[in-house]
Amino acid sequence: MELFPRQRFARAGRETSQGASRLALERVVDGTRQALDVSYGVHPEQRLDVYLPAAAAAAPVVLFVHGGGWSVGDKSQYAAVGNRLAREGLAAMIVNYRLSPAVQHPTHVRDVAQAIGWCVRHAASYGADPARLCLMGHSSGAHLAALVALEPSYLAAEGVPTSAIGRVVGVSGVGYDLDERYAELPVGPFFRPVFGADCRLWKHAAPLQYAGRSAPEFLLIHGLGDTEAPPASTEVFAAALQATGVATRLVLVPDENHVSVMFAAAPQVVEFLRAPWSRPSAAASLS
């Protein structure tokens, strides 16, 4: 059985969650409990969807950050991921955040940090265990998950130490090694509305810049057939993490593309997220 039933992950057109007046919708679907459009901030896009096992008894928390080039995408496109993670006994929280060009870096990552702070303080009320907190992201969401896990100032602004993050999964990540070289690539004009006109500053948004021994465990996954975001950035990032002593597993999947690798690598994702925890995270004392 596939972990994530194959579905179309649309990447064209802006999609956001419902307006701020909508209340969280709680329901049971296919044996999982769901609470949709839960607010973690005051902006309409600061919403997340919660997917829980039928009996969420201290389930590990997986905060999932959607992709879309920091400018499109929506949490609802990854509902299949949330449902399947819940069926695996994990509490999945799929987060929306403000998008470019309406905002630029670092607004996206600050929103993700705010969502993490919400999870740390509220996960227990859903029967989940914030002391076992994982981050997961796809494409640009993988970049944001890695950046917030490694650069401490974003979580510090929410009163959360980076040690609250126990594990990070990045799938088809982009921009891990972002710097001014990207401005010379064909994708350069795409990055300017997201990270600003001065490409000399882009390196400050690169997770690679903050790799250090105190980082959480990483699982980095990329399809070797990915033509949207070739795997070179993931390989460089994995090497940088390993060089600083961070426990990092790199999985390169032959013939899989930017999206299909989500399905092909599902067994490795579940194994990594469900592995025994050797130490409680700092989130336990914050919840």
C-alpha cells in the first residue's frame, strides 16, 4: 500500500485557506480525525490543518510545510499526506503561510516558526506529544523547514529553542545552498520577488549557512529524475550537514521526479519519523 495515495499536486495559481471568519472544522474521515483551518496567527493565511490517528495517544507531531516556490500552493493539496501520516500513528499538522510576491523573505519562515510555536503549545490538547516534534517539507517547503530548524533566531522570536525540533525531513528541496550564484541561472528572475533584488543577501536565507553540530537529525530525499529542482542542492546540503557532525541520511531515488519521489520514498519517511526517540526535545517543557 502506498503511504501517500497518488494525486495531482497543483502548482499553478494562488490558493489560500478560507477567510479568518471560518471556524476550524472537526470531522472524522477514513478513520482519521481532522480539524481544518485552525488559526495559528492573525493573518488569513496563517492557518493549518490537523490530521490525527483515531486514538492519538501521545502521537509524535509532524509539522508539514507545503511547496510552491514560496509563491503558490496550499495545505489542502497535501491532504493525502496528512491522512496517511495519521494512519501511521502520527499527528500531522499541514501549515499555510503568507506567499510572495505579497511578502518577501523572511516572512515565509517567520510564519512557519509561528506555526511551530503554536504546535509546541497546543499539540497536547489534540492528544499529540510536542516533545517528539518533527518538521517535514516538500520543495520550497523543505527549504523553509530546514531554515527554521537551523537558524535559531526565528524560533527564538516565538520563545522556542531549536532543540525543540527533533527531526527534519526534506523532500525535493530547493535553495538549500542559495546565494548570489542563483541570480545568474535561468531561475534568477523567479527568486528576486521572493528574496529581494540584492542577490548578495540571498545567502542569509540558505539553510546550508547555519549547519552545525547541534542540529536535529535530517532525512533528505530527492528524485534523480527531477528536472524542476535537480538534486545538486540537496547533495551539497547533505554533505555540509554531515561535515559538521549532523546525523543525516541522503536518499536519491532513481527515475523519480519532483512529485513522484514523495510516493516512492514513503517507506523511508515513515521509518524515520516513527523511529524510537533517544531524548525528549525541549518542547516538552514549553507545552
